[in-house]
Amino acid sequence: MTYVWVDIFVFLIGLCVGSFLNVLRVRLPLEEPFAWGRSKCRSCSETIAWYDNIPLLSFILLRGKCRKCHTPIGWMYPIMELITALLILATWCYFKSPLPATLYTIGLIAPLILISFIDLEHLIIPDVISLPAIPLAVVIQLIVSPWPWQQTLISSGIGIAVGGGVLALVALTYEKIRKQEGLGWGDVKLMAWLGAYFGWQGVIVILLWSSVAGTIIGSLYLLLSKKSAQHPIPYGPFIAGAGILYFFYGQLVVSWYLRLVL
């Protein structure tokens, strides 16, 4: 019974983290300060009261509209809060230990959620998120990895080089052939970041999963929306989704594959 209450507490913390990620999602692309300043309605500029800023609950009670001007708040807010809470709870259940769960939440899960939503809305992955995340990933790996620190550094270094290098090569080749940008450099930095966590083996799997998912879902979107093939589709959410999937299930998949082929 005690574990149930701990899980509920972690879920509520996750909702609060998701609420903060919403602040970053809105303010970072606009280069607005996020460390201070009360949240305001983007339509009427009314300062949002604390009781209208309770994660998930306030959206339900307000029926998704601003209390003053009744402008729709947008479904991105509750969706982001709920996804964040569920993934933070899943991270806690995966480790059942405060230190690794906290480190991976701060250094991997929460930033991946944030950049996915920003990329979906603005087709950018801010450097202010991805660049500091790379050395932070190396530090986290040094803390939690059971391997000697030299081996951990080598694995992260090769992962960064392979992850960033492969996508950089793809981006440069596409630009040279098509004379236009086909892959954002934010995606390159994102893959380098994941390489710091999962090494070159993880990068290969994440590239495969994200490419397959991006091709299928992107094609369906273009078909159903009747947009041209030149319409930009953010690749960051597919990389982030594949990275999160690998975080939870990657080792199981790799072990299964090795047993299959060996």
C-alpha cells in the first residue's frame, strides 16, 4: 500500500514538472524569461490565478478556456502535463531508486518531452536545451553506469560521434543533392545527445526506429492532409520517441535480437 502512495506522489510531481515544461515550451521559442514572471493568458494578458494554474485539474474545471476572455487554452497544455507525469512515473517504476530516476528525469525524459513539443509547434530544437544536455548526459552516465569510468567515457564519446556524425552526413548529402535543407541541425545535436547515453549500438537502433516511424507517420500525415511532399515535418519527436522507447526497452530488444542471430 505504501508503494501505491509513493507512485501517486511521483505522478503528482510529474504533473507539476509537466506544467513547468509548458512554461518553457511557450517562452523559450519567444526568448522570454522563464525563471520569473507570472503566467498570463496569451489572448487577454490576464494574470492566471494560482487556482487556475493547477496542472490538469484547472484545465478540466475551466473546460479548456480562459476564465476571463473564454479563449480556448489549447490541448497541448494538458497533453504535455499528462505525458510528462506518466513518463516520470514510468521512470520511477523502472528504477525504484530516487537517484537514477531523478537524474534520468532531469537529464533525459523531461528535455525530450520539451523538445518534441517545441519541434512540433515551431520546427526547431533550441540549442539552449540540446547543447548543455550532451555534457550532462556524460556526467549522468559516469554517475550511474556500473562500468569503469574510462569505459563509460569511451562509450559516450563514440556514441556522440556516431549519432551526430551519421545525421550530419545525411543532412550534408541531402543539401548537396537537393540544394535545400532536408534535416535540421537540431536533429543532429539531438542524436549526438542520445549517443552520449546509449552508445553507438543504441544510436543505430534509435535511428532505425525513428526513421521507420517518421516515414510511416509522415507519409500518412501528408496523405490525409493533402499537403505536398515538400511540406516540412518535424523529425525531432520521432527521434525523442525512439530514444525514450530505447531507454525503457532497448536492452531487451538488443538481447532478443542477439539471441536470434547468434
